[in-house]
Amino acid sequence: MTADRVVEDLLRSSAPQVLGALVRRHGRFALCEDAVQEALLAAATAWPRDGVPAEPVGWLVTVAGRRLTDLQRTEHARRRREDALAARDRGDAPPVTDADPADDTLELLLLCAHPALSEPSRIALTLRAVGGLRTGEIARAFLVPEPTMAQRISRAKATIADAGFEGAGADRDERLATALHVLYVVFDEGYTATAGPSLTRVDLTAEAIRLVRRLHRLLPGDAEIAGLLALMLLTDARRDARVDPDGRMLTTAEQDRARWDHAAIAEATALLERTLATGPLGPYQLQAAIAAVHAEAATDADTDWAQIVVLYDLLEARSDNPVVTLNRAVAVGMARGPRDGLEVLDTVADDPRLRRSHRPDAVRAHLLDRLGERAAAREHYLRAARAALNQAEKRYLEERASRTSPPPGELG
Amino acid sequence: MKYLLIIQMNPEVWESLSEAERAEIAGGQEGFMEAITATGEMVGTHALADPSQSAVVRGRPGAVTVTDGPFLEAKEYMGGFYVVDCESRERAHELAAMIPGTDHLPVEVRPVIFTGGYGLGEPDTP
């Protein structure tokens, strides 16, 4: 690891501690966040040159505190008449030391999950305030122009400008669920990005895992946080095996299992076993358990589909998401045969929430294909390919369609 | 998710509008751009010349034919478009409805599945 990379990682992991310390002392989330970004920038220049200070978090809090004072002065000059909004300096907040820095990752995540924010705003703000990413990095990760992302972040901050940590009270559970969803979406964005690995883009998958891992360390008893971490690790473990050297998407069945990250799988399954033993059971744990059943099979033929069906039954009972039923149709098709799978599919295919989705057609095509009904399978593969919103998936479905084309002799 | 908001130009409809109505639609674009810039949803926008300025190119390098005029004569054609990045399909519809003139010139909303260029994804300039 290069020295710059060490500094970068240290800065990113310190960011929520520094921001937390400032918000605790002064309230005023938006202004504190500006001050922290400036302190991170100052450190990124100074540390590689002068060496990392003995107490990096303390250093950052001091510099950010000074910047905050400057920002407040500027702001006061601008809106002198709004003294009532002046920062609350809480002299009783404990001083920050590196020996035992309070970790406000959780409080900051809850703040970024504020109900007044849209999902893209929550994501952007989380990555900046908790992940310590720069606006430009977030913009590139989501392929939008930097001014667009800067505007999105500044509007999000303005929306919750004067919020402190006392905000998330009554709706704390709901906000934690939202925060976990935000991290899940960040992971998914990184995982399904069509643009492949790129040195110039932040690895959103790794970033989401880093933040969930940190959250899990803070709240080791929360079963759903542990479940989400296990789910991400298990999904990410298959990452390198998902595409062939030509960039073609491979199904789980086609993947070379030797290329799965078995260390990550072992960590996730151990974590999941501990978690499932203590409960309470929730959707992330169930999705992780399904991923674990796949991961544990030595070959695709060894997959315990009956177990997967049971897990989907449990998941379906806990969620109101037609996609879960679609997945159950696939599992039932594998466990009991394609006709049973089609029966499950028929119960959900007309759900208006799936009207524009390519998934019902993809699942139907797959089940018909296994029944040997090639012409019908081809038709549904093509329909699914037309509706797919992901290029790799589109290509995969088109290829399946051409593979189910009847040989020329069979044509009418 | 990114969406392309395609303004469907219909010259017959456009010519039937009064001077004031046309000015309102054209001038109102400015306000729409400001609104979606402020929310952090604006990615970019382009207005296109009349299809009479189009050429259609066919063939391979070295064996190309160029035909003047549009690919197909149509009553409606793409007059211009916005690219937005927003929370959901519903929000994209909402944004499309904010474009001035949709009561005369409908707007097609289509998801974008790949984006490149425009300096997106380029390394940080320190």
C-alpha cells in the first residue's frame, strides 16, 4: 500500500469521528460537514508532506473546529439578524482524543437517512459525511457531472442544515432500516455497474462493505446489520466469477466456483450462523442465508434447492415484494420441477409493480426452456431482453434466446 | 437512474400556436433548467435542428452513401432532450410534466442504460 493510500484510508475512516465530534459540540450538521471536508483536504496535503500527526483524529477535530469558527463568522456577517440560529457551543461535550474517539458512524448514518431527503440525496450525503468521499468521487461513481452532485449534496445539507443528533428519536428504527437500505443500494450500484472495474471510480461495493462492517462493530447485537454484512460478503465473493474473459455474464450455475472468494464466504457463513442462532430473523439475514446455501454447494447440482424454497417462504412472509415471489418461482422450479415453478410465477406475473420489469419474462423463459418448450422460451427471452435495463443482462438474455432458436430444419 | 426526456416536436402543432404561446414554451425552458439544476437532477440538455438539416449515412467506410433529409418522414420528431438523474420513474414523469409546453408537445420518458463521455468517469483533477 502506498503512503498516499494509507493517508487516504486513515482520513476516510476518521471522517465520521471528526464530524461526529463537531456535531456533538456545535449541532449545525451542514456547517460542520463543510468544516470537516476542508480539514480532510488540508490533511490530504499536509500529512504526506509532514508525516501523520501522533493523534490524527485530534488534529482533524482541531483544524475542522477552527474552520467551523471561520465559517460561522462568515455566516454571522451574512445573516446577523438571525442570531437565534447561532451555533450552540456545548462546553460540556467531552474533548476528543485518539485514545478513545467516540464513533458517531451510527448517528451520522441516521442523520443522512432523514425522511425529508430523497434516496439519491441520502446516498450522496452518506458517502460524503460518513464515507469521507469527495464530491467529485461520488459524482464519478454515479456517472453524473460534478456540479450536479455538488448541487444535490448542498441541497440535501440545506434540507437538514440545523439538525443535530437529537433528531432521530421516535423514528430511530425506521431510520436505521432506511440507512441499511441506503448502504444496500450503494453496494448494488457498485455490483451491477456495467462499466467494469475502473481505477478512476471509487469501488462502491467495497465502500458499502466497509461502512456496514463498521456499523456491525458498533452494534454487534443487531441481527439485521450482521445479516446485511453477510449478504454483501457472500454476494461480493462471487464477483470475479460472474463474467467470463469476454465480459459475458455467467449464471451461478455456469460460474467457476474455484474463483469464488472462499475466505469471504467462510467469514460470512460464520457470522450468519452466530446471528441466526440469536435472532430475531429479518429479511437481510434470510437473503444472506439463501446466498450461503448457494455458496456452500460444491457444484451447482449439489445446491440444496429445497432449503432455498423454505428460506424464500420465510422471506415472502416478511415482505411485500413481488420480486421475492419471482425468485421463489425459480427455486421451486429447481426443487420440484419447472411446472411447479410456473404455477408460482402465475400468482405474481400480473402484479402491477412488475409491469415494466423484465424479470417475469426472464423467469418464464427459463422455466419454459427447462420444459423443452423452445419456441415459447425464446419469445420470453426476447421480451425480457427488450425490457432489461442492464446491458450485460440484456446481452445474456439475447444470447439465451438465440440458443433456444429451433434448428433451421424445424422451422414451419 | 438516468432518464432521457424527449421533446416530441410536431411542426403542425407548433405553427398553430400563437407567437406568445411559442415564446412562453421557448422561454420557459430556462426556468425548467434552473429548477432541475437546483435539485441536483440535471445532467444535460440539447436542442436539435430541424430534420431538414439531417443526413442519413449508410454503408461501410469506403462504401458510403449519404442521403439528405430525415431517415423517415414523420409527423413528429425529436426536437430536443434533457438527461436527468433522479430517484424513480415516477419522479422522471414528474420532471417531464414540468417542461413547458407538454400540453402541445408531448414528452417521451425513456430510461438510459449506458452513459459515457462528457468527462464523466475521468480522473480527479487535483
